[in-house]
Amino acid sequence: MSQHPLPDNLHIDTLAVRAAIERSQYGENSEAMYLTSGYVQPDAETAARRFAGEEEGYTYARLGNPTVASMEMRLAALEGSEACIATSTGMSAILLMCLGLLKSGDHVICSHSLFGSTIKLIGSEFAKFGVQTTFVSQTKVAEWKTAMQPNTRLLFAETPTNPLTEVCDIKALAEIAHAGNALLVVDNCFATPILQRPLSMGADLIVHSGTKYLDGQGRVMAGALCGSKALIDDVFGPVMRSAGMTLSPFNAWVVLKGLETLGIRMKAQSEQTMALAQWLEAQPHVARVFYPGLKSHPQHALAMAQQSGMGGAVLSFEVKAQSLERGRENAFKVMNAMRTVSLCTNLGDVKTLVAHPASTSHGRLTEAQRQVAGIQQSLIRVAVGLEHLDDLKADFLRGFSAL
């Protein structure tokens, strides 16, 4: 069944529910889920052409699937990119990025404040293969510029960062990267294209963990890269074909459906997070709150300019403590006493989740690395969901009462 192409210049809310491949001959309104690992070919000659890349057509699920293609098309539309390639997890998206763009002798510049697994992957695992990495301050543009070398191929930043919500100046970093013939890659997991579109500010590539807000209900794992058709098709496509960090059709379908409500979820959860952050700042057991929506945040003005005036749905706060050891003890006491929120290291769920970054997401780093990144033992990260705000406040008070 043929369908009319979508009009040009649709708003992002419309693209979130409409961008997809054409319907099948059955005319389904909700996009179909194609659970198949192989595809029957009409004849041997067609199969040969398709496997050789001379003709479009599905051949094997590792190389393409209609459901995955719909998810890629929809996310690309939201990010304003020419193309997208989906992966099995967010970390596999970063792995695909590194495999496609880097070789022995290349240099990468990253923020100290990256997600712990990303630091380990780029700074340690790829060091085995001769890739050099320099870690700099997330917020000091001069450090990024000073770190540039003739062999710098990549600047990689997540903004806001996990878990301290530090914000980098995307436009400034893009200028630095392009002046040195390097690429700027931005992890847009926290903000999503609803709040922030880094490609419009000069970034060359977007990384996503679809496990988080793109799904939105903590059900499946997924990842993606969004960028130019040349990068996606000619650089990452061949690596995917060989390495196979492929997104399953079922997980792609779940994320595809999640994207339909991404806009209303991000707006509602951002508003709720702002209210909770303001309330936490006034609590006597809280030493400091990290949230871009607060005027006390060091990059508040930049965040509001880059993130459509919203701070996102993740905040972190430090519990008051007299020492490093007591900080960990107090943080554990608060989390263990809570009964409504979930003690869970994921984020992006409609359920509010709390985690202790120093012992979980950043647990594989040394204490020195955590200190450089600002990850204190007293720090608690909160991924705010859609429960009633009064119930969340009551649960945090329950946690603070344990101190």
C-alpha cells in the first residue's frame, strides 16, 4: 500500500509520531515489528546485487531491518541529521564511533566528566591500540584548545554530563575542532533532541543511549549515532556490517514507540526536576545541588540557551558529611531509607531513580580520577520520573531522617 510522503518543515512533535518507513501492504497505522533474521530473495541475481550493495533491499538482520530503519529515520528527523545508525546499546554506539573514526596514532580530547564507562573505553581500552587521549575540563574552553595536536581527530563531550550536569559550550568546541580538521561528537543522552540539537550548533555527530529517555520506561537497551549520510553510510555502515553491534527489531520497535511521547515526557519531567531541585536546595541535610535549571549552577545561562530553557530530568546533590568516609555512609543511609523511589543505576525512566555514582557508574575509576571529575562519596544522582512531587519530597525527607 503506497502512502503520501510527509510534508516538509513539520514540527518536531509531529515528526516524533510520524517519521518512519512506508507502511506495508496491510496499511498498519502503528509501525510493524519485523521479527526476522533473514529475508527471502526473489531470485539469485537479485540476492547477488543486494549483497554486493548494487541494489537496495534487505538481506540479513545484522545488515538491516525495516523496524530498525523506522527507528533510525525517526531519531534522525528529531535530531535534524541526514542519517542515523542504531546499535545494541549506548556504549556500543560509542564503540562503533571509535572503530569508525580512529586508528593507531590518533589523538582524542575528552572531558574529565564523561560517563565512567566512556572514560574506560576511550582512555584505557583504545589506548591498547595506540589511540592517545587527553582529558580536560568540561567547562574551560581554553583547555580544549590547548590540548589540540596535529593528530587530533576527535573532540568528545557529553552535555550535560553524568552525574554533575556540567554543560559545555557546543559552538565553541565545534569551532576548535573544525579549526584543527577534527570532528566534534556530542553525547546528547541527558537533553535529547527535545531540549537540545547539537548538530545545529556545529557538532558533527550525535551519540545516544536509547536505553534512557528515547525508550523512557526502562524496558530495553539501545544506542544510536546521528550525523551526515557520508559518516553514517560510508564510515560506520561498513564497520557495523563486520562487527555486528546490531539493534534487535523488538528493541528498535520499543524505542520507536517511546519516541512518540519523548516530547511530553521531557517537558513534564524537566518541570518536576526543577521543582525538586529548588526544594532540595532548601533542605538542611543537603550541601549542594547540581542542576542546570538552577541559577546557582555555574553554567546556568549557557544551559538555558542551549537546552531550550529547560534543565532536563537529572539532578545530583551532595549530602552533608564531615569526612570522605562519612559522606559515603550518609549517602547510603539516605538511599536505604527511601521507600517510593527506586535504587537503580539507570535513568530516563518514568519512575524516579536514585544512585550513588562513586560506587556504581564511576566505581571503576580510581579515587583520584573521581576527585578530578568532582564525584564525591557524598553524591547522590536523581533521575526524576513522573510520580507526584509531594510523594517524592516525602520520600527524600524519609531518607534524610536516617541521618
